[in-house]
Amino acid sequence: MEELWAHSCNVVGDRHRLADHLRGTAELAANFGRELGWERLCYVSGLVHDIGKVVRPWQEYLLASEAGVRTGRVNHKTSGANLFARMAREPGRLIIEGHHSGIPNFGQPSDDDSSSLDRDREVEEAARLLLPELDEALAGGSLIPDRWSQWSSTDPTALEMAVRMTHSTLVDADFLDTAAHFNATRVQLTPMADFSALHDRFSRALDLELNARRPSPVDVHRRSLLEDCLAAADSPQGVFRLPAPTGSGKTISGAAFALAHAARHRMKRIVVAVPFLSITEQNAAVYRRLIGEENVVEHHSGIDPGLKQRNHAGALGAKYGVENWDAPFVVTTTVQLFESLFSNRPSRTRKLHRLANAVIILDEVQAIPPRVLPVILDGLRILQQHFGATVVLSSATQPTWDLVGPWRQAESLEVHDIVSEPKRLYSGLRRSSVEWRTVDRLDDVADTMTTEDTVMAVVNTTANARDLALALRDRAAEGLFHLSTRMYAGHRRAVLSEVRERLTSALPVRLVSTQLVEAGVDLDFPVVLRALAPAENLSQARGRCNREGRSVCGRFVVLASPALSTLDAYRVGVAKTRQHFEVPGLDLDDPDAMRRYYADLYATLGVDGFQEAQRIQEARRLLRYRDVDKFRMIEDDATAVVVAAASGAEHVLSDLARQLKAGGAPPPDRFRRLQEFSVNIPTDMMARVGGYVVEELPGVSVWRGAYDQLTGVRLDMTPHDSVW
């Protein structure tokens, strides 16, 4: 039999033998599938996924493309999908059909290939000669696990997730085996982590840090929280609630729970998902410091250049830098986690199988939009009940997720509290008083801030933040700083660093910020002003007031004013906040009051009835994966632009331009460096300022307009204004 190839020449000039690729992918997929409980199904999916490449037209297409001759594309998926469907029925067909272009809708095959070869019998005969072990696989009966048959009638979204997980094992195995070929290397998987050793390392490093740190009046409460987390770690796998005030050390204590829990139950990995990029970077740095850089993977969105590295055959080759979470400790964003969980695209689904038997910490869960809660909660339910995950809900303002449909209706899904006495913990960590004040003008807020040496004001919009900062600049306020998403990431980090240094040195600081400082940003001000917002936002901002308890009592002031904008998404929450907290005078740190607030808020919003979530859930039940792929955590459209005025940006842009001009494909880490200099501009503003946005590299837009060193990108301009 003549030699058959899967991929064209690699860096050392060798082609990829088809039999080697199919066996290599099958073995990897089986390894991943073992954690799911259907190793054989995953093995056979790898064995047949590219079986359509045995036919002469595809082999001729490969060689012609390698020689630079353009020919029509040749379908190689359909025959493998048809063969797999004989053993794994229609759900199996979706797995093979979607291994390149994404899982299709049930009953609607993928349209990725422009032609189809009606030669299944020819393919099967050639495949049996190429892979003698295929005879045993084909003779072994149905590959469908019994649970799949049960789920199809009793829990259809669990079946939908099972297909996703199986697809994940296949595409991850395919990516890895293909990448190893093109790089002329071997596939190297990270060995299973020894979480007992990691927990010991974590504990030793934490003790050293605590002993070296300046003592704080709140340390006794942080130690109590840590002890509660370690005590709860011996509990069976499940869903856990970690309610603790801001500044109580949830990041550290939550990690301690996860490490001890993973060690106790021999779990595979820990995934920490946070709502904001700034917290991802901050938390990842903490974890690296405590358990070692080699054990932590940080994965979040960056600039996607839209470039694909292709082999000489034109088929998608090894796409470097597409993370598959092959690490003991993963730090990501909730957007990355949940948009991957409900995506149909291989570049995103490939990591999903690593959520099985994992500890998933959802930090600042109050930030997850209510409109997507039914979808997210159902996904978490399935990961816990059917795939052995433990889910930890970490927040100072615990939402009542147990009252939302998918969890309220779920049998045998209990939410366990980690903290033994939450009311006592909140009471002990009450470090500020709350004052509700009405002001007429933005200037009134600026005047108040000038009377304080150290004060922070948090507002709801970037426009309010800019206007207030400029009003303070007009007053020549000393120690003036501004933070918002109109500033590129590197600028924001530099400002935070300088603010912390001045706070430590007891120098004047007047900081104006949007809500980006409200979660996970370690700042400590004696006075904090907060524009009226939902209770969860107020509580988070309050956590930056007298955080370390060094003042007798901090002052937290809630400002209601017609000059301070309220986001549309906040309006119901603001009304319920005033009803539950302002009029009765209840404390924002009262867990029982917060639970009543959330129950009322969710009932008023009608969380169970959100049409968007209902459409996604119905599509999941019908296995319509392309329709489910429309799930989005964030509604607002924005364009990421690189700020040319940022220090170092021009150098990175020039370097990338040179590499692209030379015909190379720069590694994605070069493009990720642009994230340091990027700002997101809302789509509705692009028409006004688009004249300053230039696409200078494929998929990379550059801001050539003005950049204010206090407030960031100037969006109050029109293209005919002077950029100077």
C-alpha cells in the first residue's frame, strides 16, 4: 500500500503519515476521555476523524498544494463522520463534522468544505487496510455511553454538554498531534499535579509573607476565614459559597480551600475565573508567588490578529499559543470561561475537557450579568453533577443563585457555606460608616474632594470620571489621579502603582475612578465617595474604605445627583438598593439584608424569563450548537485599538510590521504584547472618532488621536479637531 499522508512537510522537511496522525490523535483523545468516563468513544473518534484523507483525490490535493498549485478543496470529514455515526449515532456525527469548522447544528452538517465525496465504502476499505485495529472498533457495538441515552430524555442539556466534552478531547488531541508534527517535536502533557505538595508549598510561602507583612487590625478575621476554608476542604465535591467582606483575604483563602480540596479528592486542576482583566493579572501574580510560576497559566483575551498559520497544503496547521489549560492552576476571566463553555469553535472548545474533576472558583460572582444566569447556572450544574467539578462562589455580596431556575429545580444540588459564622465575620470587619448624601452638581463633588487630603470617588461612567478629574485639575488639586478603561492597561497599572506608593507614604491622593477599582483592587482610603449604584457595587466600593482598619472608622458616602449618570443596567438595582438599604438604614454588610435584596431584585427582573437565556437553553436542548455559539457574556460592542502614544507601542507595531512584510507569522505572544497598549472604544462612538483609528496591521487598529496623560483617549473630538 502506498504511503498516505495527513499533513505536509514540517520544519525538517518530513510529511506527517496519516496512520501516525490517526493513532496519535486517538491515544491522546482516549487519555483525555478517561476523565469523562468514555475513553473508548474518544479513542475511536480520534481514529476516524481524518479517515477521509485516505482517498486519492485528497492525497493529490495535499501534494499539489504543497507544490504551490491551487486546486479545489476536497472534503475529508464526511466519510469519517458517517463511519463514526454507525457507532456513535447522530451525536457522534456532530463531533467529527465539527472538528475543524465547529460543531454544527443537529441535522445540519457543517458547510466548512466546498465539496463532498460520496465514497464511504472506498474510504472504509482503505481505512481497514491502513488501520487493522479499526476492525475491532467497528465490531465492538455502540460507543454511546448508557448515560447519554438517559440524558437524551431526562436531562438534554447534559447530553449537549457531553457532546461538547467529547468534541473537546478530539480537537485538543488533533491540535497537539498536528503541532508536534509541524514543530518536529513530541507531544508533552503536563503530569498530574501533586496538590498535597502544592498546598504545603503554598502554606509555607503564605506564612513567610504574613510574618514579613506589617500587622493589621483585620488579620485575626483573615486568619479565621482561612481556617474555615481549610476545614471545609475535606467536604465532598459540590457547590460551595464563600461569603466574606472585601479585604478579608478571599483570594488567598479561596486558593487554600481549592488546593486542599483538590489534594483531598485527587482532582485534576484548579480554575479561577474573575470578571475583570485587571484582577486576572493581579491574582495570577499572587498565585505565582505562592505556588511557583511553572504551575500557573494565565489565560484571557488579548488582541486577536486574525492570522492563521497554515501548512503548505492550505489546511490549518498548528496554531501556536492557543491555550488548552494544561496546567495545575489556571487563572482566566469569566468571559473566557463561559463563552468557551458554550462555544462551538475548536479553538475554544479544546480546553473544556479539563473542567472535568476540577475545582472552579468563580471570584466576584456578583458581577455576572443576570440576563445570562439561567444558562451559566445550568452549565455549572452539569459540570458539578455529571463531570465531578467543585464550584466555589466567592463574593462579599453573595447573590441568591439557589433561587434561580436551574439550581432551584435541580435535584440533589446543595449549596454549602464555607464560612461557619458569616454574620460574625461581617460584623467584625465593619470598618466604615455609611452616609447617604444628595448633591446637585459635579462641582460639588470636586469641592468635597479638595477638602480631603486622601479620598477616592467612584462613578458609573467614563464620561463622569473624566469630567470630575478635569474639574479637580482646574482646581489644581494635589495628588490627582484618574482611572478608567479609556486608559491603556499599562497606564492604569502605572497609576495604581503610584497611588499605592503615595498612600503608603501618607502623601495626598485624590483618585477619581470608574467601577474598575471595585473588585479585587487592593486600595485603602479613609474616605470613599460612591455615585449611587446597586448594592453590590456600593459594597465593593466600600471595601476600599479603611480596608486595613487602621483608622478608627472610615467614611463611605453614597452620592445621589442628577449630574452623576446611572447606567441603564443599574436602574432596577438602584431602585431596590434604596428600598432595602437607604430607607430602613440597614448596613450594606448585613448578609441577611443582602439576600433579601437579591431575591427581590431577581424577582423584579424576572431572571428565569429572560428571552435571550431561554433561546440559548432551547438551542442546547435541540443540540443546535451554532445557535448556542451566539451566547455572549458582554452585550456592548467595542473595537480594541492600540494607543500609538503609549510608551513602547510604536516599537512593537514596527517589529510586527517588519515580520509580516517578510512573510513570516509572528508568534501570538508578540500580538499579546499589544494588549498592554490597547483601549476598547464603543462601537457607537467609532462613527465620531473613527477618523483617528487606522488598521495598520491585519486585524490591528491603531489610535492616532489625542491621548490625555490624566484621562486617556480623547473621545470628545471629531476628526477635524486638532490632535494636539
